[in-house]
Amino acid sequence: MRKLAIGIAASGALALTGLVAPVASAADSPDLVFSAVTVNSGKAVVVGTAATVKVPVTYTLTRPSDLTVDYKTTFAGILLYRGTLSRMANEIDPEAIPTCTTTATTDTTVTESCKETLAIAPADYLYSASDATTWKAAGVYSKIDQDDDDSDGHIHLGYDYDAWGPLGSGVQIKRAARLTVNASPEPVKKGGTITVTGKLTRANWETGTYTGYTTQKATLQFRAKSATSYTTVKTVTSGTGGALKTTTKATKDGYYRYVFAGTTTTGSATAAGDYIDVR
């Protein structure tokens, strides 16, 4: 895959020199318009500690008819960032070429409907709890003029980079959560006391592990063996290390589970039901 954002300029011989190419002046910037930007269909993106999450992005790009974007020396796409456009605290760059279809043309412009996929690998892009927030979208354009053949005693890198943002409503990136449940004893006499334990954890991007999520509300639910849906029994608050524990009376055979609705920084989670045999 080819990285479409600013990092590509550091490829080749100049990556070893520490040289930075000058940013294009406003007078040299192309007249591009990114509009109708939608990230992940407007839904939050939930990311764990290992798996890469692929996030669809759709947008409309209007460009001058005499400007070619070939994805070899010229690039256009959408990136996500937090912070400000000039001082990004973190960014998620496009790594695959978007698919664009021409929808309208005039004597001076071409309008395209584009689809892009951002691949969010937590180890590469998410570094701390502060990344669990609302990210902004920006349209980016870059142009490279590179000659790293030093056989004639000369190399050259000309690089222009433009960004427009924020665009659209951005996207919330959340930490993935996990829930476990265990109901005991099993079997249990009808009318006896059942103890239901569990644990609520969430992704820690700094350590690459799941750690306990404390002081959070989880709902204990029950589904009778012959039923098709769960009903709420009570609400339990997670304690040290995300531990959940409560008791209830045994009435009939069925499944117990915990459900966590999620927060502004953490995705929802539902434990697999644990079966209890009531005799």
C-alpha cells in the first residue's frame, strides 16, 4: 500500500538526510474542494488492542479540470486528526488509493464521488487514552517531484502539501470493552441464591492489553431456557479491576449475562450468557 499523506515525502534518499521540503505557499495551492465527508457512516469507531479496524470514508472532491491526481506523483484523500490543522496531536493517514467516479464536469472543474478506507492499527496510530475522543477529518493534497538518482552528483525533492479542515462532523474513536460472566452454583435448587460474577475491561492502547474499567454501570440480564429475549434483573457497578458481583434468586433454568452500554470513550460490550440449571 502507498501512504498518501505527508509521510511519503520522506521516502528514498532524502529520508536519511533529515531535510524537510518546504510547504507550498497559498498562491501555489490547488483549488480543491472536499465536501460531504462522512466517516464510518457517522458511527463511532471501536478499536481494541490488536486487530486493524477498517473505516470507510465517503466524500466529494471537486478539482480543476486541468489538475490530474494520478496517485503516483500527486495524491488526494481524507485523513483523521486531533488537535488543530496546523498542530496535529495525532493523525491517521490514508494508506490505500481511493476509488473515485466522475459525477459532473464543467469547462473548468471535475467533480468526483470518492470512497476511501482508513486502516486503523492500534499499535501504529493509537498511543494513549487521549486518543479516545472525537477526531476531525481533513482533505489533503500532495505533489512530489523527486529525483534520488545520485549518479550525476545531484538529488532533488520538491514537495507540496495542502490540507483543508475540519470537514464534516468527524468521528468518535472509542476503546473496545470486554465483559465476562459466571453464575454459580450450578446446578442450584429452585429458590436458592445465585451469585453472578464478571469483569469489565477495556483496551489500554499504551500497554496493548485490556485493563479493568471501574465505577461503571453494567446490567445483569436473564433469559429463560424457553425464551428468546433477555430481561433486566438489576444494575451492578464495577469495582476494583472492573469486578462485577451480585446475587439473585433461582427461579427457572436459563442464562445470565452482563451488558455494558458504553461511554463517550469506550464501546459497548455484552457477555455471552452463562447457563444455570435450576432443580
